[in-house]
Amino acid sequence: MSGEFDRVMARAGVSVPPAWYTGTEAAFRELMAMTELLRDEERPVGSEPSAVYRVSEWHGGHHG
């Protein structure tokens, strides 16, 4: 799955520091697994939570 993770990070313009890569990629795998639990044949895709994150809100410990 690291290939998919790399593509998603590149598309988002996010550079993951080497020291954070393993943990961040593991979190990505967990997020994808949780997303599968949300999907249901009776629930339209529009009912899923938004996958929009603002890195600027938490990067460097700064909020807002």
C-alpha cells in the first residue's frame, strides 16, 4: 500500500519526513481500513465524512 500512500501524498503536495514515514504510512492504512467500515451498499457515497484535512491547522503545533 505504500505506493498508494506515496501517490496520495504527492497529489496533496505533502512531503513526509523519513523519520515519520513508517508511522504516517501505517496511519494511512488504518484510515483506509476504517473507510471500508463506513461504506455500505445502502449508504450513498455522499454520506461519507469529508476527506478534507488542513495540514496548516496542526503542522508545527499551530492551530487556526
